[in-house]
Amino acid sequence: MILSDSFHEEEENEAPVKAKRTKPDAGEEEEVVYHPVKLSRNDLYRPPTAEELNQLKEAESLFHCSLLKMQMGELLKEVALSERRKQQIDSFIQTVTKLLQTVPDSPEVEVSDLSWLSGTVKVPFLLLPKITKGKFHMAPPASIDLIGSYPLGTCTKPHVMVDLAVTIPADVLHPKDVVNQRYPRKRALYLAGLAQYLTSSSDIGTMRYSCLHGNRLRPVLLLTPPDKNSSSFTVRVHACPPPGFFKPSRFHPQRNNIRTEWYTGLQTSYSESSEPPTPHYNSSVLGDLLPRTHLQFLSAISSQCSAFADGVALLKVWLRQRELNQGTGCFNGFLASMLMAYLLTTHRISNTMTAYQLLRNSLNFLASTDLTVNGISLARDADSTPTLAEFHSAFQVVFVDPSGHLNMCADMTACTYMQLQHEASVSMQFWDNPTVDGFHSLLMTPKPMIRTSDHVFQLCELVKLQSSCKKLNLLSELMDHSGNYVHTALPFILSLLQRGLDQRIQLLTHSLSPDPEVRKIDKQTEFRQLWGLRSELRRFQDGAITEAVLWDGESMCQKRLVPKQIITHLLQLHADIPESCVRYVGHSFNPCFALQVPSTGEEKSLAVVQSYDDLSRKLWRLEGLPLSITAVQGAHPALRYTQVFPPKPLKMDYSFFDKEKTCRSLVPKEGKPCPAYITPITVICHMEGSGKWPHDRLAIRHIRAAFHIQLGELLRKHHKYTCRPCPTHLDVWKDGLAFRIQVAYHREPQVLRESVNPEGLLVVRDNEEAQALEMATIHKPLLTSTLHGLQQQHPCFGAVCRLAKRWLGAQLFSDDITEDSADLLVASLFLQPAPFTPPGSPQVGFLRFLHLLSSFDWKNNPLVVNLNNQLTAADYTEIKNGFMASRESLPVMFIATPKDKKLSMWTRRAPNVQMLQRVMMVAAESLKVLEQQLMDGNQIQDVKVVMRPPLEVYDAVIHLNPKQVPLLSQAVDPPSVTFSRGVMTGSAAQSGGSLPVIDYNPVSLYLAELREAFGDLALFFCDPYGGTVIAVLWKPKAFSPVPFKTSQVSARSVKVTGDEANTVPNVEAILEDFQIMGKGLVKSVEARTEKWSF
Amino acid sequence: MAPSKKKHASSQPCIIPGGFAVLSLQFNSDSAARHSLYVKEHKVRAEKSSHRPLDRTLFVLNIPPYCSEEVVKELFSQFGNVESVELRDHPGSTQESGPKLSKFFRPSGKQGFNVGYVVFKKSSSLTAVKSHPHDVPLVVCTEQRPVRTGVQKWIQQYTESFIHPDKLQQTVDSFMENYDKHKEEEAERQKKEAEQQKEEEEGWVKVTRGNKGTKARPHSEAANQRTLRKEMRKKKRKELMNFYTWQHRNTQKEHIAELRKKFEEDKQRIALLRAQRKFRPY
């Protein structure tokens, strides 16, 4: 199993890494603990200096608090290059420069003649078509300069890139080389020549080729230093023509520099002026001409604005966290600097602003400006350069450089820019929200694609795109991109999908409210064109007859797959991409709940809620009760759509059971498999307060029992439901579901808290009993109704909860992170999604849940779940302050809600530190495995891998007899054998009949007994959803010998040495007790370790 | 169980320091492993409880969860007639309080390892127990006396959990009747006491706030606090804010002090986070 292996590695690796990190600053690392600040009176009230006053005022007005300012400062320190690193870089650059200056000359050859290169060195260029004119020879570079972020001071960690421009001497090139890829080829050859020369040197570590921002016309040579810190930085060698060697006007976006005749090898009738323009080719050649001038320009700007470098660094971190600075056509660091320079030159930012303000203003600008429509230009004089309109006609996104000739966003697609804009506007939204940890969401949280988008589609077999280029008739574009069919087809496929999915929302709701847009007649032909054969005329309920496409999907989970249907259909129809190439990762988690394919059980939850609503109505209408009902509230996960396996209506097979005579009930039969488990769905029924209620705890309990009897009697009489009253609850069998009604009296917790002390004073003291009662009768129903509301706003909330809880169960954590806490954790993802938007599919929600679990800093932060948006900014501060003040005494996992700001009642009992640590570790590992699996098209998708925990770490494993495990079919890998469990097929009876076996689960009974008997010696773990093993972990503390004490001898045996009697756990007897106590249920007990033998 | 012990324990009783005798116990005759019961005569300095007579009561430690009171009674009958057995989850004196509850309303006992108080009819049985050889185990489950565990036990528990509604109603009614009677008696008693007091004070009548006949409000903590708070509020209302120049100056000073304090707090928080390396963005 993959998981188990990696866990162990993780544990082993942890130690050395930590040790390494702590080394440099071991002094300050020592035990920093938060103490409440104590300032002496003198310090607090001394007269302020003007400077201090300014600083304080600035902190108060500019930031939410000075915290954000300091946090940004700290972040900048983390990403900035250290002096030591800079020295390393400088010395390496010197060696490289010296080496490069001694490149020997070589004799002149034809460009296409590669014989002068030794076999090991490849040319970093796709030499298609093969024939080119021109001569080439190696010569020492005319000059070698640093360019880019390093000399500018905006270079950031990690992946430090130092750009080195090597100027190709003028005699190697020819001014006409611009045409037909002659220059790019010579450039590649020159790099290959340099590489050949450098291979012989021992001063260079590794050497690789790469392309600048994925542009294959611009290969670069990557060098790393030879010593052990080789990974610390990379030198990127660019080959450039001498400045001003080519005339910039040659690269006008409407001009052609690649002849069709040369490219296709066929005779064509194009004259030079009618050839198709090659804007992308032009801009990539032009890009080589300008880096030095760009550097000069940026340095000039940077020298005027002191915070420029810091601002750019922050923007770069922001981009990197959103993966916007990666891949072809990305918004890279260079563009970030240029954008800031633009804002400075147009006086949108003043030179005196701080880095914080620079970042804020740039994001604001990005959010509000659409560069796909209104491009911007840094050029001073507009004459003799192409106009913005000309740029717009050739490129999707326009941002013109200071020279006025180059569009720096040439490769960017409109979609990338839209994403950038979207991210910026989301960031601006939560920046001002005082309830969000702005710094963290803005700059610290990574947003990988798989965790950001609801649906991810992958195109495999990119070769197929070649045929789509043909189908979409993109020859001239293909020529412009020099045969890179992926880049060529991408914008077209994106716009196609954009059109298709834009309509999707209207189409999904077609039977209810056809959108007027669909009905417009002039749109019809276009519509039919887009959807092809799937389009048909349909008549809607309101009588309108329109063109529509019907996607099939009966259950919720199938409806979620409609985008997949749309996308595969569109791609097939218009781009000739067969369905097999589209890899959709979004529904891979469905097998986890698949009891009946293809449903995921969301409809079953709905049925349960409907049945409950009916019951609640009937309870309200009951007459003849001595006190009236004031509230009926559900208090069960199934009533908020978050039950992992929602109960389904059952019809019992009476012959399978024994019968209990007095109460007309079914009872499990010995020797038969355990009957199907019927979950009691808890319903709290509040009774009116009245003077008739006694003021005594025992009397109240008896009165409640009387109410249970009476309610049951009335329900039986009026509605013929089978009922079973108990002192604590009333079970009602209705529609094949079991409801457990509990009567509650609102003053009971208060009565439980009151007591009279010896002096006769009435004192109110909180106690466990009262808390438990309040939890059951007040907090749980409230949480249930609140989360029910959340489900109405976000349809996939329930599915995410269920997935999360299934994972927790499978990893044996159900007991530590309870159902309610898990639901709250998931709710926080929806209520406070920053920096994301609320999850729109179960998968992305689950991935974010894992990320939250693995990365949240529980030690220093409370997780605030703002249910119903009731908390204000002041509440947040209050919660945070209260948390900081008494961190030590609070639960390890602190979750605050509007009704519970101080105590975190849902996590008070569990988890403890060790378990939380383990949960975090397992979550991180699961997330890693899942993301790899989902993003890598070659791996088989088996998400259940993360649901199979390793059992090696446990000391003993109790194997259960599957016959007696009632929820066996819910297991992660359900066994092929099934047992008859007394359930008949067919729809459930409406009412009446014998009461079935409710809430009888041998596994949970057994676990409860084990925990009661051996809870202080061992921990017991079990998957509540059909797990057939119970894992046992000895508590190490319990195994050290202790002196004989009457209060501490449970399951221990005595060892006498002299006068001392010590006790140790009697492991043999305990293991046998496991067998005895679980007779009939336990198949075998397997002791794995020998930990107890000292 | 210490294996070394087993070897040279011939039919000798085993007494460990502390005065406890060790008896071994196994579930049935096939069991390989044994639990140890630690027994001693019940000895407490200050207990006058009648149902644990000092000379006839045996104190038993480490009784496994599958031994109910009946089973323990039978196990120890071999040493003499047993009068009663009491199982508890921890040693200590009995605190029976409140009215006796019916079994439906009694809280269910813990199913862990228990301590027991076995009361014999004769005190001689105690010595018999203490001299029982260590290597002859007591057997819990035998042919004559099967002990149900596991699935059998759970099914039995489930079956027994059914209560006929009428029976339950009866229990409730009788309890409430008792309760009401008790309440009435209490009220009666209080009334009588009050009257008595009146008479006792030689013709002086105590004047209380409520009208005659109503009982005075019971003293409670909450009421005390309420009064205190009321006083505080009254005091505050009379105060003038920012009226004098010095008051205004003080407010400003407080504001700056507040800002400073916050600044210091933030600084410390950052230092803490920095120490934990919380500023690495990737």
C-alpha cells in the first residue's frame, strides 16, 4: 500500500529536517511562549514622541492592526535573498562570465550543418522545416550582462533565477535573419555552442535546456553551481542579438516574417504583402532585443520609489500562491514589475507609498481593468509604433512595453487574464473583511488548480489536437506559433467551451424557467450550430417552444456530471477530440457511497427530511396533552443532509426475528446474522414551561417518561404508528424509518445546576450532566437547523460533509473528530472560503477539507465558524483575545461559533494533542496522494487508496465476524459475500406492524464495553461504517510498573520483589477477555507487538 | 500473572505485601490466561454501615466485567454461605441518598473492572478464602452456571430493555405520589416551624418584606450578585465623563496607552510566529 509506506518515511524524515532548520537560530528558537503583555505604568503613560505617535496612528488607520504590517514585513524577510546567497550568486556569475568570454571561435558552416557539435550536445530547437539558408559560426560573446529581477532587486526565494544575457556578436547574425526562423535557429545553435564549451568545465554543476515561459522559439540554458547548494539558485543564460540589430518596425503585429511557401514547402500564390501576419513569432523575436532597455527602465522607476522592490516581491508571492506565474502565457514576475511601473508612471501610485499600498493598488487595478478590451501602454510617444487597436486585433491581452513595439502579454490567453482578474477581485473583497485573516488568505494560502476549481478536465493524448487544428482551420496560426499545435488550438477550444458552458445554467433549469435569451429566434441558428445534433425543439411548461438540449441526469450526482457531458460533446463535435481523451476528475469519489449505483444517496436524505416534516406536523397537531408543544426540532445528521449513509426506509421480514410478546416487538435471533441496523433519528420535542413542572431533577425525569408514554399513546391512536416508550425517549416506527422522540423541558439544565450548600445558600454550579443535557436538547437541534439552512444555500455542502466523515471513519478517526465537529469544519469551508470561493463540487470541497485539517495552525488560532453570519468584527477580536488569554486550558482543536464563543464545546472531549497530530499528518499525506492521482493523467484513479489505513502501527488487531457486523455493506471495500439481514425488498409499509430491532449494533456495544473495561490501558479504533477490524493501541504510560494501590489494579497482575508489590497489565488475560467479551462477534485476536514484555 | 510465581506455588495461598491474598480466576476451564483477584477482610476505621459488618465482609479487587453480582455470589459460596454481594466501580463507602428508584430509572452501572464487598454469613469463611491455594483457580462459567457474554448477552440486554408502558406508567405514578406527599409534608413542616417561631418570641412578631404567609425568598448566590450589580450601576450613572479638562486628558492618555499595548502585543505575537517559522509562504 502506498499510504503505509509513505507514513513511515514521513516519520523518519521529520527529525533531520527539523534539526537542520533550527540550527541557524537555535538561540531564539528556545521555547517561545505567549505571555500576556505586561507593560509597566511608566511605559504605558510616558509622553509620546511625535514619531511614535505617527507610527501608531498609521498602524491604526492603514491596517486593521499593526499586525498585518508586521506580518508583511516578516514575509518579505522570508522571501528576500540573504547576503550570503547574494555573494554565492555573484561569485558564480563571475566564474561563468569568465568562462563564457573564452569561448573559442569555430569555422563558418551552413546553418543546417550540425556536424561541428559533438553528439552529446543537442540543439534546443525543433528543426522543422529542415532547410534554412544562412551561415553560422561560434565566436566569443560581444558582452555578458545581468538582466531581469536579480540586478533589479526583486528576485525572491524559492527557485531563485538569475538571468544572464549573452550578446551574440554581430558578425554571426545577418539583418535579414528575422525571416523564416533563421534568427531563432542561430540563437539556439549559439546556446548549443556555449553548452558544448561549458560541459568541459568543472565549475558548472548541472546544465539543462529550457524555454522561456514555455515559448519554444526562445530556448535558454540553465546552469547550477557545482557544490552542494546547487539547488539554491539557477542561472538562466539567454542569447540575445546586439541592441538595435533588428529594426523594431519589422515586428509590427500585422507583418509577416514566416513565409507560407517556406513553412509548408508548397508553392503558394501569396505575395509578401498578403501573407498572413505572424504576431506571436514577431513578439518572441522582439522580446530578445529589449531586455536591457527594460532593465534600465525599471531601475529608473525603482530608484524613485523606495518600496518598489518590496511591492513587487509581495505581488510575486501573491501570484505564485495562485499558480498564475507558471506555464505558457503566465503573468510572470517581469509583468508584475512592469505593471507596478505602469501604475507609478501614470501616477496611480505615488512614490512615497509603502509596499502594502503598492500591492493593494495593483490588485485593485487588476480587478477593475480589463486588458482584453482596454489594453495599456507604457510607451511615451505613440508615433511610429503600432496602435493599441492593432495590438488588440492580433492578441487577446494587450500590455505594451516602453518601446511601444512589444506586447508583453502576447502569449497570454483571455482566460488567464480573466482568472487573474477574478483572483484580484476576490482578494480585494476579503482584504477589507475584518473577519478574515487577510494576510493568511492573501499571501500564505496556496491555491492549486485542483483545490480551486470545481471541475477539472484534462486533455490526454495531445497529439489529437493536431487534427483539431486542421478541423478548426488554423494553418496560419499554426505557422505563427511555429508548429506548436497546443498553443494554437488552446484559445479556440477555450472560447468554444466558454460559449457552451455559459448557456449551461439556463439549460439545466430548462423545464422550470427557460431563460429569455434562449428563446430569441435569431439566436436559434447559432444555437443549433453550437450544439449540433443534440439540439432539438422542445415545448416548455409555460408554452414556449424553443430550441434546447436535454442532458440526462436523474439523481443529484448525475446532474453534477452535466458539464462533463457538455464538454465532451462540444469537443467531439467541433474540435474532433474523442471522448477517450478527455479525462474528467470530479466524480471519482462517488464509489465511496455507492450502495446502489449510480446514486450517491442525496435523494434518500431528502426522503428522510420529508418524513420528519410530516412527523413534526403531526406532533404539533396532537391534542389531549396536558402541556402544549413549543418546538419540534431535529437533532440528527440525517436531518441536515450530512449523514454519511442516510437511513433508507426498510420493510422487515418477520420470520427472521424472535418476537417479544409484551410490546409487540422484534428481537434479534441467536444464531442468525445480525439484523440490518436501523438508525434512530433523534427529534427533540420541547414542552411548554409551566408551574406544573416540578423543581426537582428526579421528578422531572419521571414526568418526561410520562410524556413519552402519552405521546406514544396518542400517535398510536391517531396515526397507527408503532411506538415504544422508555424513560429517556420514545421510539416511533414510521415509513420504514425509526424516529426517537425526546421530550425536553427548558429549565431542566438549570435545575441540574442548582444545589443548596451547607450554609443554606442556593448556588449554581455548572456540571457535566447539565452540559450534556444542554448539548442534546439545545445545541444539537440548533446546529442541525443551521446546517440545514446552509445546505439550502450550497447544494453540495452535505456531500462534502459525508465525504469528509467517510474519510475520517475509514482512517479510524471517527471517535476523535466527532460528526458534529466534522460538519462544523466543513461548514467553515463554505462560510469563509477566502481565498477561494465556496466549493461547488464535493471533490473540491473534500480536498479543501483535507487541506484545512492538515494546515490549520490550531495552536495559535481559533477556527471561527460564523454560522448565519451572526458574528461581527468585534466578536472576532473578543474570541481571539479570549483564546489567547487562556490557550493552555482550552481544547486543542478550538472551534468557536456564534453560540459558543469561549468554550468550543464540540471539541472539548476530543481530540487530544497526539490524535490531532496524527490526523493532521494523515490528512496531509492523503491530500498529497489524492492530488497527485487526480492531476496525473497516467495514474489509475482509485481514490479509495486514502481510505485504507495501515494497520501496522497498532499493537493488536481484533478481527470481527462479518456476519455480526450489520453495516458490512458500507465498508470501503465491501466483501463479495452478503448476509440476509431480515429485510424484504419492496417499498416500506406506511405505518403499524411490529416494532423492528432499533439501534442494535453489536460492534458499537462491544466497543463501548471494551472502552469501559480497558479505557485506561488502551485505545480502540474502529471504522463505524462497516469496519471489520478493531485496532488496539496500548497506552505506553499504563505499562510501566506501578506500586500496588487499591484504586489501580484493574486487569493488572502483581509482581512481588522483596517488600514491594508492583502491578503491570495482565496482557494475556486481557487479550483473552477481548475474546470472551465479544463472544460470537470476534473472529480472532491478533497481537502484533511484544511491547508489554519488559 | 507472573510466570515465575506459578512454578513454585504449590498448594499454598499467596499473600502479597499489603495483606491481600491473591486468588486466580479463569473464565472457563479451557481458558489459558488467568486474572488475579485480590482479597482482604474489609477494614475501615470510620464506618458504621450495617450492611458491611467488619468481621464478615470480604473486600475483593479486580473483578472482571463479565462477573455480575450473582456470579460473584456463587463463586464465593464454596467458602461458606454468602449473605450479600455489592459491586462498585471504585472502593469507598456507600452513599445511598434520595428516594429509592425503580430499575428503569436507575443509572446503568459501569461495565468495567469492579471492586466487590462480599458479606458471608459466618466470619470463618473469611479465613477459608484467604487460605485458598493460589494455583486452583475459580471458574466463572461452568456447565451448571453458564455466563452469557458477547452477542448472547447483547440480545438478552436488548430484550430486557422493553418495558410495558403500563408498568412504566405505574412506576411514574407511584414516584410522583411519593414526591407530592413529600412536598406537602415539607410545606407543612415549614409552616409549623414558622408558627412555632412566632409563638416562641414572647409576643414579638417578626415583620418580613413579603405579605404574611408567603415564605421568604431562599437566599441564593445569583440574588446576591444582582444586588451588587445594581449598586454599581447606580454609582456609575452619577459619574460625569469627559467633563473636566483633566478627565479629557486622561482619556487621551488612555487611548495612546491602549494603542501602545496593542502594538506590543502584536509585536510579541509576531515574534512567536516567527519563532515557529510561520512566515514561509511555500
